[in-house]
Amino acid sequence: MSNSSGVRVWSKENAMRIATLAAALAAVLCGCAAASEPFKDVPEDQWAAAAVQKLKDQGIIQGYPDGSFRGNEPVTRYELAAALVRFAEFLQESVKPPSTQTQHEAEDLPPQTDRSPAAELVARGFLPGDSPLAADPKKPVTVEQLADALASVAQKIIELSVPEGSEGCAAHLEGGSPR
């Protein structure tokens, strides 16, 4: 869908597809989480209701203070950045084997900051400094911006998840020899 300026923005259908994709990825990486109250404006028989609920249960999306999801409205850059921060944190925790995280490591996790979600993503290396998400946070997110942001977050998660000294794996993935 395009706005009056010809910029493509998230339609309800695209937002639901992304929610479904993110919930599926979350389900693969982590088991299940405690169930939470469903959003008041997402009917149980809606085709993406389960995916939206799973994202809420995992803490990736939070909805609005009135208990709504507002799936018919465009997503702003700020809203996407906030969800991406929570998604990145969720993925980072999900890829850690449970037995390897000690109480000491849990205490060493980076503290929450007063930065905007987009500034937090940039500061932590999940988004490039020139990301459109960091500018004009109330503008709707375009499909291209969504794809770029998801790819950037996924790439950083992969970089953080590959153990040091795994150059052979990286060379193999790039088509080279591990030696």
C-alpha cells in the first residue's frame, strides 16, 4: 500500500504477515512463554490471532495502554524500533543455552537506558546510524525500511551468536575453504 507521497507503508495484511513470521521465528528459537490476555481488538478467529498472541506472550509486542493491538493502523518507525529492541533481546536470550548463563552473567546484561528505541538499536549495533528509523519516529514504516531493519537485526544476532574462532564456519558459508 502507498501513501499520498507514493511511499509504501505497512498495510494490515503486511503487518499480520510480519507478525506471523516473527512469531514463527520466536517459536522455533524458544519454547513457550506464559500466556497473557489477548488484545481486545484481535478476534480469536482472525487468521493471525495466534501469531499476534505469541508475540505478545513473548514480550516482543505490547500493544497500546487501552489493551488494543490496532492492526488496521500503519506502524510508526518508533513502534517498529521499540518492537525490534525487544525482539533482539528475545533472540539474544533464546540462542543462549540455558545451562551456560550464570547468575553473574544475568546481572551483567546491559542496563536499560533512557535512549529512544531506535537510538538504542543504533548504539548496540543492530541498526546503522543512518537508519530511517532513527529519524522522524512518527512516520509510518515502509516495506523497504521494515525489510532493512529486520535484516540488520538478524545479521547482528548471527554475529553475536557465532562463537569466537569460528572463522572456518564463516568461510564455509561464503563459499571459501575453512583452511
